[in-house]
Amino acid sequence: MRIAIAGGTGTVGRLVTREAERRGHDAVVLARSVGVDLVTGEGLAGALDGADAVIDTTSIGTLRAKDATVFFRAASGALLAAAAQAGVGHALLLSIVGIDRIPHGYYAGKLAQEEEYARSRVPVSLVRATQFHEFAGQVAAQARFGPVQLAPRARVQPIAADDVATHLVSLAEGEPQGRSRDIAGPREERLSEMVREWERHAGRRGPVWAIDLPSAQMRGMRRGLALPGPDALVLGPRFSDWLRRQ
């Protein structure tokens, strides 16, 4: 198969690209670094020529609802229009568990992206995943102040990004499913403890203070609104087991 990966240089996208190539597929990265601009559509037509499926793992580094919404509508709209023009038979979107329950700027953009896929002319699959194990490191980096590490309290059921990538490629090899089952890791975790484990694994021995952040995202996550439902597909290792292998 020829599989195009939108955002193929990002956290999940590069893993999707690697997994697709490992299975013998022709993987095509769609990213600005290779001359493809999803927002303007530049380079899309040529990159999608002959593609059987598209996997969309695009992201944007903003927490503002307006900026995220504008980006995802533009990028997904251009991608899906080009995919329809190229005769692509399957478009897959990676989304996030809980975005319809937690008021958060970035999540508003992801909901807009899901809406673009819902009205796509290309048959689609949409899968929501919980936070990645790598989320602990991202949070730690943003909440480190000199020798002091803050650790936000939240309820999460994290999944390894590698397992998300493997699942996406498996979906691409099959028929479009529409809304697919959510995917999650095997166990609910406390984000503050994940950050603590991350710091100790990195060799940092300074104080780690668990705190309640007042943001809408973290309030929702403390309430468990980012946790998967009982019908979610459970994949991969627990956070502690995954971390030991890093």
C-alpha cells in the first residue's frame, strides 16, 4: 500500500511512518519540511498521487481555541479535498479521548477537525486515544522552575505512542470504520506520580510538588473526563514498564 502520513515528522507521525515502512508499505510524509503545506495545500496533489490511505496525525502548538480551530479546519479541509481529488480510498484521523467533555482551547480545534472528517467525501476512520506516556515528560518540562518540579494532579489512562502508531497502520490496512473504538493504556494513573517517576528516571532528585492547576483542561482531567469508557480497546504497557525501557 501507499500510505500518506500527515504530520509525519511529529511525535506519533514519525512512529506511524516507521511502522508503515516496517510492514513494507510505501510511506509518504506530508510535512512542510518535505515541501507539503497542509494549510495552503501546496504540494498535496503530487504527494497524494497513487495513495491508498491517508493517516492524519497533525498537531499545532497552541492552546487558543480560535488559532487551533482555524488551523485544523484549514489543514483537514485541504487534506481531505486533495485526497478526494486523488481518489484516496481511506482517510484516518487520530483524535483525543474526552475532547467533547473538557472545555479547552486545543480540544476545540480537534472537535472542529473531527467535524471536517464527518463531512468528508473520502471514507474515513476516526479513533480517539488517551494521553501518551510521553505526556509526563511534556508536562514536566513545562512545569519545571529551577530546582523545583511542579506535578499537576490529574487522572489519566496513558498509552504508548508506539502502540497508537501500530494501531493506526492496522486500521489503514483495513476498511474504513467511521468512528472506531477509543484506545487507551492498561491502567489509570495519577499524572503527578507519572511526573515524579519521569524526573527520577531522568536522574533529577529535586523536590516534586503535586499541585492542582486551575486550568479548564486540568480541572476536567482531575474529574476523570479524559478517561476512556468501558468499551475502549486497551493496548500496550503500563507507564512504569514503558519508562523502564526508555
